[in-house]
Amino acid sequence: MDSFVNWSLLALSAPGWGGALLQGFLHSIEIALGGYALGLLLGISGAFGKLYGGPVLRDLLECYTTIVRAVPELVLILLLYYAGTDLLNQLLGLLGLGAVDISGLMAGIFVIGVVQGAYSTEVLRGAIRAVPAGQIEAARAYGMSPAKVLRRITLPAMLPYALPGLSNLWLIATKDTALLAVVGFAELTLVTRQAAGATKAYFLFFCAAGALYLALTLVSNAVIGVIERHARRGFVEQR
Amino acid sequence: MSNETTHALAFSPQDLPKTESFFKPHRIVLIVLFVGLVLAIAIFMRWDWLPRYLPRLGNGILVSLAMLFSTSILGFLLAIPLGLVQVTGPWLLKGPARLFCTVIRGTPLLLQLWLLYYGLGSLFPQFPAIRQSFLWPYLREAWPYGVAALTISFAAYEGEVMRGAFAGVPQGELEAARAYGMRRWTMFRRIWLPRAVHRALPTLTGETVLQLKSTPLVATITVIDVYAVISKVRQETFLTYEPLILLALVYMCLTGLLVLAFRYFENRIPTRGA
């Protein structure tokens, strides 16, 4: 063998697997973005429900966050993947509509979103409680409606406290997409395994996929740094 | 940047319900509803497979727990030097340690696991020296690769925590130790390490719970843990929900027990003002 590594396997066009890997990487990013956005929505409503909701709503949310945080993501993904698609089809059947084939992408976004929602509920709840009560009271005293208080005061003021936790969650979301390989969704990790199995070049492909994930993490870290500096611009620098 | 917070908020002792102020009218209604749900699950779903698989399930739980404890302990032992060299080490050690933590924390555990199992597993048989060594019977099994991957992952995450913990020990305490004439090693053993471990303990609970939640991944490389047993049940009985619900319940109980155990140990460590 003239060279230890056969780089042509990573070529973008057909005999090489590079294109397939990048396609899988794109799917991973799509799912991470979608799941993270859904998780944020769930998290904001969950945090407000926990802080200002009635006792029953609070207890139900507590159950949600506790269960999701105590059960492995892999098990949750299996449960939600099967149960979610099943329930939706039964619901459509009750409404008299035919069963739909739910795409793996939507199912993946749903699953990651539900898992992320529980964690971001906790992060955002802590951040909202860190906002000085006087600021919210002042907003109320000015006659702002609750929705306006949320949009103008609570969300912007809690952002600096929430960002470290939220950026962690984003990094976790990108890595959790790998678990969807177990339910057979063609994201980066599964494509990598298929490529490696077909060519027997295990190290090459797994390292290439690792490099892609690492690049995503490092780029995310740089972007997060910029956002954090922007959000903390009014703060006294601690140190 | 948030290097100190390595993970999302794990389930922690503060999340356990307290006995006082637990029973309120609406809670009793919720509990009744919940008991009804459990009864409905028990009656209307199929559980006749359970007795046949019970011994295997018990075995699987033991394998999962063995994975958890061995990798957490090994990983923690690795995390101490990893954290230490990042704080005081020469750049020759500091650089690789930081790189190790970044790379491991930046890639999914499943990928690392498959890299070790399929990658190394396909590489080792090519070397006769390895095939003839006494290690070969173990290297042909799947569990050493699972242990290795989980240990490395735990070491990287906890190493980052230990770095913060070592750096957070007040300088005055170390200076006092030096003033007493302690040598570097004595100072490390008597002051620096115990204080750092004490500082890192609260995060250790969360990391261990997260490690428990990572153990089912080893089922993807044919280690028969509780998750693999449940997968087997699903294949043989064609049931979807019942085994998964049981699996979720098993993991919730394990997490609860783990958190309770950690709370017990944390309460035993005296703190100021307690």
C-alpha cells in the first residue's frame, strides 16, 4: 500500500462517500436547529407555566421535566418516535383522514424538541427568577399588559442569565441528533457507519464524522461567544 | 464562555419532593388519576411475557450498573490528572489535556463508541502480536470497548469540572500549606485534592446521572445490558410500548436511587453553617 489512508473514499461524487456524509451532516444540523427551536418554545411556555401557572399545571410540568431528565435520551427517542407517529395516525384516523407517513425529519425534530424542552424549562425558569422583581413590577406599574411585559422586559432581561445554559443545550442538541441513528434516520452518524461498513475504512470515516461534529461545536462556540458579549454588554465585567 | 457548566442541569437532589407540604387537595386528585393510569396500563396492556424475561432483566440491570460504576470510578481517576495538568501543568501536558477534553466533549458519544468498537475491533486482528497476547480473549468481547468509551467520555466531562475545582481552591490555603513546610506532593494530597473534590461533589451527582443515561448506548455494540434485554423482548413478542414503558420505569427508579444515595453522602460531609 502506497499510502496508509485512501483519501479518495471521501470524494464528493459517487464512488466516494463525501457527498453522502455532507448530506447526513446537513440533516443533523436541520434536526438540531428544528429540535432546539421547538425546545425553546416548550421551554419558555414551560418556565412561565412553572412560575406563574396554577397548582395542577405546575405539578404536571414538574412530572414532565422530572421524567425527561431521569430517563435516558435513547429510550425517550424510541418511545416518542413510535408513540408520536402512532398517536398522530390514530388522531388522523379519528378525524376521518387517512394515515400519513411522517417523515423521519419531522419525527426527529419532534423527539429532540420534547427532550430539549424539559431541559430548557429548567434553564429558563432559573434565568427568569434571576431578573430583579422590581423591573417587572415597574413594567406592570406602567400599565404594560402581561404579553408586553414578557416581550419588552422579562425575555431581554433574563437572556444574559439564560445564555450559558442555553448554549450548552444547543451543543447537547447537536450531539443528541446522533442518537437518531438508532431508529434508522439517515443523519451523519448512521451514514458514517454505512460508509465505513461498505468500505471497511472505519477509522477514516469515523474520524471524518468526528471532525465535522467538532467543527460544528467550535463554530457554535465562536458564535455563542459573540452573542454572549452582545447580551452582557450592559453588565459590569466580573473578574 | 460557559466552560464550567459542562452539561445541562441533571436531575439533582433538590428535585426530589419534600414530605412536608406534599399532600394538597389537587395533588391527591392527581395521584388518584395517576394510580388509575398505572392500573389501566397494568390491566389493559400485555404483561404475560414479564415472568419469562425477569431473570434476564435482572442480569441486564446488573450489567448496566456495573458499566455505570466501573466507568464512573475509572473516569473520575482519569479526570483528576486531566484537571490538574490543565491548571498547573507545563504547556506540553496542558495542550494535549485541553485538546482531549475539547475533542471528546465536541463529538457524540455514540460516534466515539462506534469508532472504538468497529475501528479498533477491525484493526486489532491484523496484528499477530495482539492475537497471541493474553488480552485477546477480552479484546474479542464487546464490553471492553464500551467501558473504554464511557470512561473516556466521563473523564473528559469531569476533567473540565475538576479543572474549575482545582483552580477554585483559595490560594491562601495553598500558601498556608507551603508556609507549614509541606512538600508539593503532601500539599496536593492533604489540601489541594480534598478541597477540589469537595468543590466538585455537587456536580458529580449530575455527571453520574448523565453517565447512567449514557449506558444504554453500549447496547448498540452488542453488550447485553437492560436496554438490550428489552430490545430482545420487543423483537420476540412484537410488542412496542409495554417493554419500553417498563424500561423507562427501570431507569427512573435507578436515577431516583442514585440521587438518594448521593444526597445521603452529601449530607454526611460537614459544611459551614449546616
